[in-house]
Amino acid sequence: MMEVTYLGVIIKAILILAIISAVAGFGTYIERKILAFMQRRLGPMHVGPYGLLQIAADGIKLFTKEDFIPQNANKLIFMIAPIITAATAFIALSAVPVFPDFTIFGIFVPSVASDINIGILFVLGMMAAGLYGPLLAGMSQANKWGLIGAARTAAQFVSYEVVTGLSLLAPIMMVGSLSLIDFNHYNETHAWMVFTQPLAFVLFLIAGFAETNRTPFDLLEHEAEVVAGYATEYSGMRWGMFFIGEYANMITIAVLASIVFLGGYTDLGFIPGWLAIILKIAFMFFLMLWVRASWPHVRPDQFMWLAWKVLMPLAVINVVITGIVIMV
Amino acid sequence: MSLEQFKNRNVGVQHYRMLDLSHTPQTGWGQFKQVVRRTLSLELFVGLKVTLREMTKALFFGKMHTTKYPFEKLPVGPRYRAIHEMKRLLESGHYRCIGCGLCEKICPADAIRIETAYGEDQRKQVQEYTINFGRCIFCGYCAEVCPELAIVHGGRYETASEQRASFSLFDDMLTPIDRLKEQKEFPGYGSVSPDADKRIHKTPLAY
Amino acid sequence: MIPFAFYLFAVLITGLFLVAVLSRNVLYAMTSLAAGMVLISGLFFILGADFLGVVQLIVYVGAVMGLYAFAMMFFDVSREVRETRSNPWLVFLLGGGIALMLVVMFAAPIVGDSVKALYPPVAHTTNPQAVGLVLFTKYLLPFEVASVMLLVAMIAGIILAGRKMEISLSAMDEDILPETKENA
Ligand code: SF4
Ligand code: SF4
């Protein structure tokens, strides 16, 4: 183990910021393309080869749009709400190991920018704090649709945070550590957690969809019901920040699922670790888009019902069974 | 024929498939059983399968549906009635409009404006003929009333333009003289007879 | 580095809580409360108590989220709240007195220079393990009592909220609706 230097950490932080914001932008392109293919359309085609520069066009559009603040809105809160979403999404990523350790120009770059030994809790906590973005946005904009969106944020957060935590508790008990790096080491010697904890994996996926506000559960901005929910009054770059935050959160959930349940960045046969994790993250990302193309939204009451009457009991039972198995 | 039959517009054989909607369970136990049944029958994954199938079809079997619209256009049916066309006589190529002004009179939107004057042959001649497409409601009255089948609706459906005038002038709507051969005539009641050129006399202006 | 970070956090937290107390706008008050709670977790991180820091983060983020729900229901957030104080001096004296008492209570050991860890951390344990060791040995009884108390509160909440849950107003016939309203 080489020594972790400030320079290495800084390089890692810059890498995360650069790669993730690029990937988040690219994610919008991928999302449109895949949704289009699943509906047998072509998707964006005209800006650049195969529409690749569509991201740049969107960026220009977002940057040059009028930054609109409604008259009765609480201006300060309205303005900082999108920043909360984007910032917390990136802070959460700082504790996630994305690639194996590597050395560049003789500088040791650690796999994770800040290796706090409770990494997984930190990520969950930060993603939870990120939900203040939609909540504050919805409450400050003096718009009833926004208020409904904010109310739904509160409900969704309080319910699904429980499920995420409980579903991850069983794997945490098996590994005996909260550090994501330990999770990865665990995978080197044991079978993938999907096979030993399938129920936890499914629960985590469902709750992850809810936490990232992805389609079967995107009640916060479900356009058929509440116009755009918390984002109704937003325009331009402030709206874009919500978007970046959402995509960064998707990536976080994908990375978490890959590391905890799918073997992380351990070498997979002949595939080197860094490629393996990229493939896994890409698959998780694709799964989110796939589900979006396939399944309809759920009703809010069904959504709450699902959390408290199905997922939470299942998660608790899973934890108890895991505990018994570990004890015996 | 009773009213019931009259209202039944289902012509031909219908192929409706009735869904087997079992009624909502009333008891908690029934609901629980329904949830378990639905979860374990993996109905959700059928949806995923369908979208994946469509994607593979589109990507690898050339079943993409997209028409790249401004570059490719789908053909419109011959009976499509969009932007007006002014027709010419088939043989001489002279425009058919005799300047009777009926279309201007009947237009409910007051969109047509026609001006006529003496020609050199002392006959009525169309001086100016415009349709304001900002007002036209495409009711089709003008084509209906025209005694000479001079104004008809054509298949041009792109009503977006930088200037309103760019497709509302007489010359723009008139069949170009070099494409007279392509001017389509449809047989049937009220259509122009092949020797219309001989039979149509230009209206003398003195009335 | 660490003293600087501490003073930064301390000033920020105090300032935010002042806003929470003094602001007349619900949204400002709540938001600064939430931000202050999040920053308190920073203090834990400085002390190396990562686990407690994250617990602070998760618990208070959720708790203040609940407060927001109440704010949403009770106030129009775009307006200022008008308070009616019948006896401002009494409020000031009581509130200030309690605050002063708390400060004295917590600051007294520092003056006496007798801050000592009753349970020094066991060697070779990670943060969560250390918390667990203390929690399940010395503080087992308070821990269990607290959990029972929370359970009681939870059940009471469910009973209060769930009493009329079976009745669905939208599924009712129009003509019996008014009479149920009177009963309710
Ligand atoms: S279609 Fe109707 S509205 Fe349009 S010009 Fe003809 S008569 Fe007027
Ligand atoms: S009704 Fe026909 S013939 Fe008469 S003026 Fe109009 S277009 Fe010309």
C-alpha cells in the first residue's frame, strides 16, 4: 500500500468531478437514444455524428435560457435549492470507490477520494441530504404544483430511506464493515452478494429507483399529474443542475449496487477490474433506462403502500434471517 | 332502422380481446394473495422483455420506424385536402378560373380576394387572386362551389412559411406550365371532361 | 487546521441557529435549522467520530424533513409569520435563562478542567464497533428504555392516524356523505 498524498486525492477529486459531470451529460444522450430504440425510433440524429453533439446543443440552450424567478418565490431558497441537489450528489460520490488504486506520473491515486471507514452510510446520508433540493425548490416557488412535489419528496424520502438502509443492513452484517473498500475486498474471497443476498439486492434496487427519482417512482415531477412537480418554475441552468444531480445520483446508485452486490472492481476472469466495474455500472445504468421504457408510473398511495407494507417487512425479515444464519 | 342500430358504427368484424379482469379482492387476506400471485408470476418482466425485443428488432433487423421528416416524406393520399391548387386546362394550358368570384363570395373566413379586369381579348381575366392562409379554415367550400374545377385542394400540407404571401398568390398555386402533364384529373361525377378546353368559353365581361 | 475548521463550523452553526430562531419566515427558519444540523455532523467528523457524524446527518435530515411537512401544512411559506406575544419580557427571561443554564452546565467541566473520558475507546476497534461496545454494555438499559419509548410513540401515532383509515370518502355514496361528516 502506497502512501496517500494530498496530490493523489486532489487528482481523484478532479477525476470524479470531470468524469461524472461528463458522464452525466452523456447519460442524457444515452437515455434518449435507448428510450428511442426501445420505441423503434432513432433518437437525436442531427447534431453531430449520430447526434452526439446534442449534449453541447442542450448545454448551450440551458446556459443561455432566461434564469426565471417567480415573483412571490422565496428568492434565496429558490436559488440555492438546485445547488443543494448537485453538490450533495457529488459529495456522495467522493466517498465511493469507482476505480481500483492506480499510479499516474508517480503519484498514487487512491480508489476513493475520502476513505472514511463508514463510506456506505456517508453515501446514503448525503443522498438523503440531496432530497432537500427538491423539497426546498418545491416549497419556495409559490406554486401549488411545486408544493405537491415537495410534499411528495418528503413522503418518498422518509419511506424509502428506511428501505435502503434496511436492505443494505444484511450485506453490512455479512461483511462486518461499513467501508466500501472492505465490501470490495469481501468480493475477492466470497461469492457475489447477489447470490447470497438476492432479496436485499431487489429491495435495494427498488429503493434506489425511488431515491434517484427514476421512472416507476418519479412522483416528484410526474408530468401527467403535477406538471413538473418541484421543478415547475425552474428554467435554464438551475433546472439543469437538478438534472445533473439526478444523473450523478443514478451513477452513485449504480456504483453502490455494483460494489456491494455485483463484485465491485475485482478482476473478473480475464477482464481487468477497472473494465469490469465500468461494465457493471453501464449495465445498472442501462437497467434504469430499460425499466423506464417498460413500466408505467405507480400511484402515490400504492407507492407508500409498497414501501411500508411490502418492502420494509421484507427487509426486516431479511435482516433477521441473515442474523440467524450468521450466528449459527 | 332503430336508433340503436343507427348509432352502431362498428362496421365489419371486430376482433376485441376481452381482458380477464378478476374483481378487486375485498379482504386483507385476498389482497395479500393477489400481491403474492402477481409478484411470483413475474408479470413485470414481460414488459422488460417486450421493450428489449423491440430494441433488437429496431437495431439489428432494420425495423426502425422513424421517417426523417424534412428529408423524407410519407406519401399523402390522393384525396388529402390541404393547400389550394389552381388548375389549368389540359390542352391549352390556360388557367381554368373564369373569374366568376363565387369562391370569394362563399368563403366563410373571407380569405379569398379576387380582382378581375378586361383582357386584350375583351374577356374577363384574373388580375389578382390571393388566399390568406392565416384565415383559411380549409372548409373546402371554395373548391365545392367552383363551376370550373379551377380551385381544388392539393396535397401540400406544410403550412409553415416565412411569409404568408409565399404560397397564397395566384401564380404560386397555379400548376406550373411545364408540369401540366403531371396535373392529375380524377374521373367521376363532376369531373372535367377531356375536351373541356373546347367547350369552355370565356365569360364575356358585359353582364 | 483543526482549530480553524472547528471555529469555522462553530461560527456557521451558531449563525444558522440564530437565523432559525430570529427569522419570521418559516422557510428560512427551517432551512437554516436543517443546514445547522448538517454542519453539526461536521464537528463529529473533525473529532474523528465518523459514525456519529453520519448518524447525525441521516437522523436529523429525516427529522427536519418531518418538520418541513408540518410547515407545509400550517403556514403559507411565502409570507411572514405574525406572532402574538402577550408578554415578551417573560418569554425572553425564561428562554434566556434556560439557555444560560445549559451553557453553564456544559461549560462547567471545562472551567474545572476535569473533562475525562469515562470510557476511553477500546484499542483496535473501528468507530461503529466502539459505539456498539459502549451502547450494549454500559448504556444498555437507557438504550432499551429509549427504544421502548419510541415504540410506544410509534404505535400511538399509528393508532391516532389509522382510526378512520378504513373509511374512504371517495368510495362513499353521495347521500350518506354529509352525515358521516357530522359524525367525524
Ligand atoms: S377552404 Fe374555405 S376558408 Fe379556405 S379559402 Fe376556401 S372557402 Fe375560404
Ligand atoms: S369559383 Fe372558380 S372559377 Fe370562380 S373565381 Fe373562384 S376559382 Fe375562379
